[in-house]
Amino acid sequence: MTGLAVLVPVALGLGLAGLAAFFWAARSGQFEDLDGAALRILIEEDDEAA
């Protein structure tokens, strides 16, 4: 029973930390350009291998 008294607050804390990280990423623009990353692989660069 004492294990639950420790694990439940830890689980809630980790869940709130994940939610806070998601809202921080959304507010800082991490999800603005979803198509750019997918299309970036198609862009050819003229880098010469040294």
C-alpha cells in the first residue's frame, strides 16, 4: 500500500511534466512546419564529397 502512495504522485508528476513539455513545444513553434521536414529529404544539395 505504501508503494501506491509513492507511485501515484510520481505518475501524476510525470504526466504533468509531459503535458507541460507538449504545451511548451506547441507554444514555441515546434509543430509549425510539418511538411517541411518531410519534403527536406527530396531537396538535392550540390555538396562535393571531400
